[in-house]
Amino acid sequence: MSLVSAASLRLVGPGGATPADPARRGPDELRALAEQAARDLEGAPALEIARWAAQTFGDRFCVTSSMADAVLAHLVSRVAPGVDVVFLDTGLHFPETLRVRDEVARTLPVNVRSIRPRLTVGQQDGQYGPRLFNKSPDDCCQLRKVEPLERALTGYDAWAAGLRRDESPSRANTPVVTFDARRGKVKVNPIAAWSQKDVDSYIARFDVPVNELFKQGYGSIGCWPCTRRTKAGEDARAGRWAMFEKTECGLHV
């Protein structure tokens, strides 16, 4: 890992979740907020959506990022400097992805929280057999992504994700704000309506860090064992879990 300031990048182990605040909003209030915001903010600029979330939830709002690029982290930092950015450090990321994480921690006014699974890759191999991602990718994603996210979101009422409607058919109806009933939290998707052209324009305008693997033919970047380059005409996520009937890791379903 690159040398980064402990103030800007925190490596959070299996027990490291932000403590819950007993004064937090209840599920019914959060659901009502989300439903109203979905109506009010549909069609609004991404920065306005991010500003609403930051003003409504304060330090109980965070950003999640796969570090394919830093667009969402950069966008939210413009209206909420110091915002927590949650990165799921699965232990199976490409080195290029970790470099983006470290650059974000060094250069943006955000607090990167790098969340690790309860088991190391070696411990997972010992408990479930080697290369679980080849035998049961859903179980591997549950252990290395879904459970760590549940733990990481404990102290927040709302979280932002970088989902876009043009990424794949499964994301075509992504709302800009919704209530995540499974987690009991508001989920904010500020760039849901953006196209790839919009993303590229933002990156060029603000010189945002981007994963080098995009230049090598990858359309979407996850863990190295389950990610391949995309072919001409494929949607951006076709290279994820290409040998399985699987298009999502479980974080957004």
C-alpha cells in the first residue's frame, strides 16, 4: 500500500464499525424522507442531490466507492468536505484499484475508511476451501463485500452509491433516492441519470483519479478473479462473473 496519512485513510478491521447513535432517525421517518426526495429530486443535478443528502444527514451520511474512479467521492466532497468514503478492501482487488484508493485518500478532502472482511483470503480458503469465488461466487461476495458493508454502514442513516442507469439492464430503473428496506437506510444515487459521456466529461474537467484498467479494455472493475475485459458491443458489466448467471455482487439488490 502506498504511504498515506492515517488522517485520510483508516484501515478498519473486522470489529471496526462506527458506533450507532441512539438519536438516529427511525425506519419510518427515513422511508418518508426517501420517498419525498425521490419525487422532488428526480431530474435534479447530481450536485444538488448530493447536497440534499449532506444537509439532511450530516455526519450520518457516507459515500461508498469501488475505486473504479473517484467521481462520486469528488462530487460529494464539493458539498461535504471531510465526508466518509467507505471502500470494501476484499483482499482480492487489482493493484490498480488500491492505487486509486490511496490517491483519493491523499488528494481529496475526504476520510477513506477501508473496510476488511472478517476472514483473510487465507482464512477463507481454510474454512470454505480454496478459490471459493470459482465455486460459489455469491458466497464469496457475501463474505468479502456484503457483510463488511453491513458492518461499515452501522453508524449511518444514508449512503451514496455510484450506480448509473446506463450501466446495465439491471440498473435501468435506478432511482436517485430510495429507501433500502433490507438495511433500514436511505440510499442516494446522485449520478443515476448520468451517461458515460457525462462521467468522462466530469473526469476531464476536474482531473479525477481513474483506474488504469479502463485503458486496458475493462468496462467494469471488481475483484481480479471475477473480472475480465469486455468485448465490443457488450455492456459495461458483462466482464463481471462472466462464467456465471450473476451480474451483481449483492450490495445493490
